[in-house]
Amino acid sequence: MSDSAGDGKLEMKQASKEVKESENVAEKYSAMTVSKNSDMSMGDLSSAFTAVTTHKPVKKHIQFVDDKQEFSKFPTKTGRRSLSRSVSQSSTDSGSSAASYTDSSDDETSPKDKTQVNSKGTSDFCVKDIKQAEFGRREIEIAGQEMSALISLRKRAQGEKPLAGAKIVGCTHITAQTAVLIETLVALGAQCRWTACNIYSTQNEVAAALSEVGVSVFAWKGESEDDFWWCIDRCVNMEGWQPNMILDDGGDLTHWVYKKYPGVFKKIRGIVEESVTGVHRLYQLSKAGKLCVPAMNVNDSVTKQKFDNLYCCRESVLDGLKRTTDVMFGGKQVVVCGYGEVGKGCCAALKALGSIVYITDIDPICALQACMDGFRVVKLNEVIRQIDLIITCTGNKNVVTRDQLDRMKNGCIVCNMGHPNTEIDVASLRTPDLTWERVRSQVDHIIWPDGKRIVLLAEGRLLNLSCSTVPTFVLSITATTLALALIELYNAPEGRYKQDVYLLPKKMDEYVASLHLPTFDAHLTELSDEQAKYLGLNKNGPFKPNYYRY
Amino acid sequence: MSESVADAKLEVKQASKEVKESENVAEKYSAMTVSKNSDINAGEVSAAFTAVPTHKSVKKQIQFANPEEKQEFSKFPTKAGRRSLSRSISQSSTDSYSSAASYTDSSDDETSPRDKSQTNSRGNSDFCVKNIKQAEFGRREIEIAEQDMSALISLRKRAQGEKPLAGSKVVGCTHITAQTAVLIETLVALGAECRWTACNIYSTQNEVAAALSEMGVAVFAWKGESEDDFWWCIDRCVNKEGWQANMILDDGGDLTHWVYKKYPNVFKKIRGIVEESVTGVHRLYQLSKAGKLCVPAMNVNDSVTKQKFDNLYCCRESILDGLKRTTDVMFGGKQVVVCGYGEVGKGCCTALKALGAIVCITEIDPICALQACMDGFRVVKLNEVIRQVDVIITCTGNKNVVIREQLDRMKNGCIVCNMGHSNTEIDVASLRTPELTWERVRSQVDHIIWPDGKRVVLLAEGRLLNLSCSTVPTFVLSITATTQALALIELYNAPEGRYKQDVYLLPKKMDEYVASLHLPTFDAHLTELSDEQAKYLGLNKNGPFKPNYYRY
């Protein structure tokens, strides 16, 4: 096992850019859950993990926000497990009052050592506590309400059972939203075995609820590195059962199967991968000629991209800032670094609230877009002395340097909405002349010798992951895309997909969108036969050429 | 010659979709010109051609927009419909309402320029324009255009020493307007020899053609050419003893077509074709598919910057401008339906929302529909809201989006207009029935009156509102012209083998360069990557900054 872990590290180095970007991303993940009859103590409710960034991923600090406990030995997994920028992977709720966690601290026995049986007498699962199933069921039901697209997919395809005979192994965050996806797959005819792609993100009660209804889940919150691979192995390696589809988030499951059970790939019809990192690893495999089954890249589908970046950030920038600082936006001078999808979202939201927004960008096309949208394009140094708020969303490193932090005015708020936690040079602020004062969870005041204070949010990590929630609706887009990708790959006629990485066909992408329209009571117009002929289109889509930019 | 015209028609049929869409587009083109010492009489000042759409392109009617005149001709060369097929607005602007507009009309001189012998001040007579004496006036036009085309001027300055086009011989076929003149003179400044002709029989600004000829650019074009004149001009442009073109700059594909038919040998020397229109690009792809394309071609129509400006940004402004000029409508609180949420639709909706209109969308594409939802617009079917809307704007590219049955149900005073591709979106033909009365209340504005007295306000007879009733800013044309200039430089200087016999998109780096040349207009200051940052991102410090599939 250590052998393959070593291999994994080697491969990480190859997967240069994305991985490098996110190696140090201190991540926490926990879907928002509404607990009404939680049986846990209040002290555990808002525990959140925050890893201090160091450039060596070996040593990480964890802080419990409430009790400020610090550990210094921490499995190297954290940095690596959820590398993708994809918000569908990661949400938190430190600020959310309705949040709850089923924490493990009240029971020190590892789930590996416990024998549990569900009410049907099955014991082919491994979760924290099967008795939490009922509570988890409620969580799933709540999530289902916001995921009407999946529910309607379930209804539409239930008779047909497009996944009948499919045996899916999955490795994703295990949350109420994922549970809705898994149960949809089951309703469509699939057999599922599931494990977690992140050692912290599992909602124990949801894992229990899934196990209770017969899905084999191997996951709990707070796994060790060793547990993590053990769970994956248990998931794949079952006598008399061989998977024919893989659903992966981050590429660890795929990696494990490649290393340990290459024979399994003879039966696999396809891999569906949703994260940036996982997709990158698949492209590497494909380049090396080692990919022996078709794979579907759902990360880059139009709908998912727009929701993960533009729409989600447009809301979370305001949410995150309000929760942490209670700042009023009207008339404030804001610099947004980077005018990509995330930057466009942030600017739209801030402008709507009356802020004066400046942009910095390196790409002239995006800069020109900013001009045409009515934003001043400046270099950061030109405005650094006068701004009230600075938001980075470039994906780059050292966008805000110590030199610039030194020149900011008193009370300036500094935060990051971009890829990694490298955008703000936070390390440069850890010098003896500056005093750090934690004023709230995720909020630090950094005090200069002359008394000037800078407000640093989430220690430069992603504001939208650390200080605001990801709406279930956004996760619904991802989950629906995943489900359709599985159906497409499983039912594709021999030869449609070769041993390569594919984007989701545009028609499927359009179908994902159309399943979400009823939420808005939106009524799509249909082409008449005559119009379809005139445009040279099929009445049912796809409606746009592949290069269309939306 | 008649043979090749027939050929051209054949090819038009092949170039199915785009051409079909626009076959009936009644087009007028004339760049905005500011005349201070125009010597033409006022009656001709706002003459504009509007062809009534019929499904046979043979018979077209022309109306002089100036309401007093209302002259109508029924014989009209078939060229009109065809010449400017592209949706590209860079091709077409009008100024029927612009007070500062002027035309150098030909009616005061009936001699065809072909029969006149003219010489410029340097004794050169290798050109054919309406009247070389208008050169001075044209020069002023060009100077005015230059003020808004600072990107081209700065390109001129940056590359003047280097002369990247030295030795190039460019034949061009575009609209001949002050903006094009700035482009042509930039090419000349960069070392090119240019011969130019018009891609549209109406769009030429005679005084600009004169000014170019005066400077030694061989221009063959005048406003109001006949079909025969059109091909004669192209031929004169290409066919000159002792001179052979090595670059083609085309708009619509007619020049390329002519060279293919008549002078296939010229292609041996041609290093590349630059094409800016949808139609021309389509024809190139057809050629390429048939294996007949024997030189590299550059499709500048689909470059990011040009697309955004031609559609999103331009329509965002012209929708308000066009509606205000024609109807003086107030937008606040009005219920508006925008059919189609593509780039044009997005632009229209942004502008209308900003003025307080209540905007609904109709869409066929679920992805665009979802975008509309997330942007806060109700997505409806047209029939659901037809009885309550005040304004309908079509921008789908489709046909019969608004049909007679829906027009029947609209409320009194509803404004109907089209911002999309062609004039097929609103079923205007269905309104030409005896029980309905048409009343022209202003140029480009018709009231259609139902027997019960209900009026529907139809703008530009269903043709493109932004072409018929508003102007295209020079800044937008500057984007196109700069893109063309860079495409020519790229193709001319590309090392052997970089481009094969195929149709290429402008390299992203060039696209970015076009954008960067326009940033000084906004006093925008681009941030530069440090070496360390560039390495971290795996990018070159000078771009390209985004992967090809990036959606912007």
C-alpha cells in the first residue's frame, strides 16, 4: 500500500500546474445540514478545520475554530484530497447558524473495528454509526427538495431503467446532495458501492442512511490516510462483484484501481470524473497511452462551469464578506484582481450594491471586457492607497504582496476568491513587527507598528469555501451532469467512445440545463418543423455549435 | 462574365444557410459622415435605400427614406440583396436619422465613372472613382475617423519602422468608407501596395474613394454601381499588367470567387486570404471542404474581440438608440419581450433592464434559458405574454418567430422590431393583406392598423433595427479593421509551413493584441506578470493568456 501511495506522489508531480496550485489549499468541506434533533453537544457544532499554509505539505496545522486546538501531525492527504477549484466539492458553513456535524469525538472506536448490521441484515458497509440512519434520511429529504432536477430525472427514466445492470463504484464527497445522486442512480437500475474522496467531508448520518437502504458505503468523517485507502479498497474489492462504471472526484479511485486491480478495467465501460485534478490526471494517462477505457470530463461542461464560477461567486462574495465583516458595500472602493468568470461574478454583485469597482487583469481581452462593462482597469499600485476592499481571483500567486499590504489604508479588507491560497502573500505577514489578532472565526486583524490594521479573511484561503455556503442548487447541477454522463457512457453503442477523455456531449449539457428550468418556472420555446429546417437544427438540440461561447 | 455570374449564383445556393438567411436582407450601407462643406443639395442628404423583402430576390423596391420623396423603383440589380450578407455590423451602418450625415450622391452627374478619364494631382490615372475632385473633402472624413481609431494609428506608429508588410501587394474588396480608408492607409504605411474595390454597390463613400485615389491607392468603386460595374471594378482591381497580388483581403468572398474563376494562376503567388464576413468565411470553408482551397485563409469573423463588439456591446447600445430615434419610447416600466438570449439578446436585455424595463425572454436553447433565469429574467413562451407586451424584439436568427396570429393578439401600440440576423424573424409578409392599413408615420416606422383601430408599430419593416435606425460606432469598426490588419501581417510574415491550405482562426495572441491596442482609449492599465508569476502559471509573459476553449 505504501508503494502505491508513493506512486501517487510521483504522479502528483507530473500533474504539474493544477496540483501545484492546490497542493497547499487548506480545505475543509462540509455540506450545510439542518439539524433539528441533533444529539451532539453544542461545542462540536461549528468545528471547522483550517490548515495553515506552508509550502511543504508535510506539516499542517489544524485549528478548531471554537476551541483553538492545534495538532501538528496531520496526514498529508488534506492538501491533496480536494484539489479542484470546483465548489461542488467544497462548501462550509462556519457562519451558518443552522449547521451541524456528527462529530466523532464521542466515540473513539474506529468504524473499521466495529461490526454493524443494517435493518435488512446486511453488513457490507462501514460507517460511523448505522443508527444515525434516520437522521441522515431527513437530511437527504431536505436536499432532495432543492434538487428537483435529479428527482425529475428519476421519474422520467425510472420506467426505462437506463442503468439496469450498471455496477458503479463511486468516490466523491459523501453528503446529503451526493446521496440524492446515489439514490437516483439506484432508482435508474444501478448497483452502487461508494467511498469518500475527502477524509473530512463525509456526513456520517448520510453515510448511515445510505447503508441502511442497501448502498455499500465505506466512509466516515475523520479517516486517516490508511483508512482512506482501506475504504477505497473495500469498495472495489468484493468477491463476486465487479464494477463496470467508475464515478470519481479527484482521481484517487481510478488511480487505485489502476494500481491494484488492473483486471477490473476489462469490464469497465467508462470513467466519469468531475474535478480539475482528476481530469488532469486522466489527460496525463491518455497522453501516456495508458487510458484503456473511455472517460468523461464533466468538469468543463458549460452549465457546471457557469454555476461553479460565475453564478456561485456572484452570490458568495457578498455573503462571505457580510458574514465575516458586516461591511456595507455602497460607495466603497473595491479592487477585483482578475476579470475571468469569478471576477465577472464578483464585480456584477459589487456594482449592483453601489461599490466603486476597479479591475486589474493581465489579459487584454478580459481587460477590454471590463472596460466595456464600465469598470476602470488599473494596476494595483495605482489605487492601493485608497481602496477599502481588495478581492483576488486570478489563480496566480503573490498578486498582493507585502509591499502593497504595507501601503494599504487602515481597515482595508483583503480576501481571496481565486484558486489557491497563494494569491495573497500571507507568509510575508508573519513577521515579528506585525501583530495578528483573531477577532472572529476566519477574520484576522493584522496590526502594523503604527496601529494600522488590515482585515485578512480566511488567512488568504478561498473566501467562498471558508466563509459562505454553496447552494444545493449548484450541487444539483453537478450531480445531474454526473448522472447523465454515467447514463451516456453506459448506454453508448460500441465504438462511440474510444479510449480517450471526452467532454459531455452538448446535447446532454443542454438536458442538464433543461432539467433545472422548472425551478424557475421557465418555459422553453420549441422550434416548429419549418423553423428547425430553416436553421438546419434538430428540434431537440443541440442548438449551438461546439465553439459557441455562451 | 455572365458565365461567372451564373456560377456565383450556383455557389450561393451551396452556401446554404447564411446565404439563405440574408438573401432577402435589404441592405443599405453608408458610414456616418460629417459634412461641413458638402456641395450636394439637401434633398439628397438623407436618401437611404430600403428594399421591401420578397422571397424572390429579383424584384426589389427602393424607397428613399426621406418621406417627401417616396420615389419607388422596381427594377433593382439583384446584387443588392447579396452583397452584404454577413451579420457583421462592421459592414453596415446607416445614418438615416443622424443629423450630421451627408452623401455624395451621383444624381448630379449622369456620366458613369467608367467612361470618364480622371487623373490625380500626381498624374496617375490608375483608379476609377466618381469624382477625384472630392478628394479634399474625403481627406477630412478620414481624419475624423482616425480620431476614433487610435488603435490602428498606434499600430501604424509601432510597426512603421519595421514595415512588416513591405513587399506585400494587397487586393482588397470591402466597404469603402472613411474607416476602411484608415485601414488601407495603415497597410500602406506598413509597406503594402494596395488596390481596392467595393464589396457593396451602395456602400462606397465617393469622397473617401477620391481621397484614397489621390494618395495613390488604386481604388475602383463608386456609390450606385450596377451589377456589371461591380464585376468590372473587381476585374480592374486584380488584372493589372506588371502587378500581381500576393494577399487578398475580402468581405463577402466575391473577390476571392472572381480570382478563382478568372485568374486561378494568381493563387500561385498569393500568401493568404483574410476574410471578415460570415458568408465569405462560409464560402471558404466550402472551398476547403471540396479540397479546392489552395492558399491559407484567415477567418477573422470569429475572433473573440470582434464577435463581442459586433454583437454584445454594439447591440447593447443600438437597441436603445434605434428605438429612441424611431419611436421616442420611454423604457421605464415597459414590458418587453426579447426573443433569443444569445450575445445580441444578452446585450439588449442588459440595456433595457438598466433603464427599468420589465424584460421577459423566449429561448429554445435550455442553456441560454438557464442563463437568462440566473440573470433575473423570466423565461416565457411568446404566446403567454403576447397580449400584455409593449415592445417585442427578435434576435434569434430564426424565421417566423413573430407570426400574424401573434400580431393579431398584440395590444394597441405595441412596438415590433428585429435585431437578429435577417428580416425573416417577423412574418411581415403576412401583414400585407387588404384588411390591414399600412401608414408610414416616419422614415422606418410603419403603423399597421387593424379594422378595429388597433395599431402595431413596425420598425424598419422587420429588417435589422440596428442597421436601419442607428449608427455603428467607429470604435467597433476599429476593432474589425485592426483585426484585419493583424491577420494580414500574420499571414504575410508567417514562416513557410505554419499555415497550410486551410481556413484558420486568428491566433489568440493576435486577438489579445487587438484588444490591447484598444485599451489606451479607456486609459486602462494592464497588469504585467512577474517572471515568477508567469512561471507559476505556466504562461508566457506576453500571452496568450487563456486556453483556446476559454469562453470569456
